[in-house]
Amino acid sequence: MTPSGVPVPYATNAAGLPIGPAVNLGVAACGTLADPLRPYPGYANITYMQLESSSIYHALQASLRRNVGQLTLAAAYTYSHSIDDSSDRYDGTLVNGYDFSSNRGSSTFDQTHILNFSYVWEIPFWRGKGLRNSLLGNWQFSGITGISTGTPFSVLEPTDSSGTGNGVTTTARADIIGDPNTGFSSAPANGYGPRMYNPAAYTTPRGLTFGDSGRDSLRYPRRVNFDMGIKKFFPIRESANLEFRADAFNVFNHTEWNGFASTTWSDSNAFYLNSTHLARILQLALKINF
């Protein structure tokens, strides 16, 4: 029956079991076990893969390099957008296999802005020949600063709102009813980091729908990272030297978030940050160049 009490017409399969709208309503509204209502009883999901996805990529790329005395500066910037309906063969965000266009959105690896700035400084002090140069000279300082937009993700719905009973319960998308960027406290809670989006901006999709929030509609935090290194050359002879190097990755050891406790809107931990990129790493190296 529909919500208005009007009987819903349906067909039956070869075994006399109902298929069509009645199955969808039974699964979505009544929690009916899906298997007896399938067109082919006894079969659950049947995985079928074919080359049907499509993608497009646009980008503006710019680079700059400048030498100033003993200092070399370089910068590279990319402004881009990658769009597809499936980012790889393991992409589990496809919720409607009959309408690929509804799955079209930002690629799961898309990054709108990427800026990298690097520098190498041949420290000019104590240059020349002799013991002072060997002990105090021949230093080089370098580093890379990277700033990049976070990658996108989909807001998930934990129920089979579409009523398909085909195992997409973990990949259905929620309906959006507000602005996820406002109206919430970002203070850390539940042992996690700060909350980044408002879960109250989402709700359970209307019955027999797949959710309207769209694929990859929100993004993980951006990343700002500083790597630095310093090295010194000890001359051995004209064609050989000993090189000492010290490198620091994430040199300032600041927290760089990269994941959530949950991306399911109805989860109490939804959109709380809970994982990070690597903390500071120090590396020492010694090698002979010849």
C-alpha cells in the first residue's frame, strides 16, 4: 500500500514472488527481508564490472623560478577540477546503477588548489680554501612548503532508503536540508578533534530515493606542510666529498588532520576529526659523493 492507502500494482517473477514497487516499499518501509523478494530468490548481490565510467579534467598550471645570488627560489601552482562518476574500480559510492549521471561529481582524489614553494640557499659564509672552509663552510639550507586543498567525500546514509535491498546501505547518500558549514560547535568532543561540519544539515532521504546531497559534496581539511633540510660538504679531494645531511619533515610538528571518526550524518561522532598525517620526522644521513 502507498502512504495514501492506494494499492501498489506489481508484477511477479517466475516463482510467483512480487517484484517492482511492492518490493521496494516492503524493504524500505517495512524492513522486509530482501532475499525472498528478489527477482531471483537465493541470489544476493551480483557484481558486474564494465568500462562505463567517464571523467574530465581541467587545470590552470603556473610555475616560477628565480636565482638571486646563492639563493634559488621556485614556486608551482595548480588550479584544477577533476570530475567523474567513478574514481577507480573500488569506488564504493555508486548508489544508483541505472543512472550513472546521478553519481557524477568531484573525483575522490580531486584537489582544487595545490601550491608548492621551494628554496635552496648556498650559505656564503666561510667560503674559500683551507681548514676554516673545511670545518665551517660549504653549508646548504633548503626546504619545501606545500599547501593543498583537501580531497572530497560523500555524506552517507545508514539505511536502505531506496528500498532496493541490494546491499548499498553503506553507500546511500543523505538528503541535505541546511548549510553544513554553519550552526554547530567546532569544539573537540568524544575524545576526538574538532568537528568540521554540521550533521544537522542532513537527514534520511525520502523513501525510494538515493539521497540528494550528491557524491563527494564535502571535503577533508586542507593540508599545510613544511619540510626543511640542511647539509654540509666536507671536501676529500677535487672529485670527491663527504656529505652530511639533516632533514625534518613536518618540521614545526603541527597537527595536520586528514580524516573523520564518521562520515555518516546520523552517527554521534559524525564529522569529528580523528586522524592525522605523520608527525615530525627527523632524518640524518651521511654519504660519500665521488
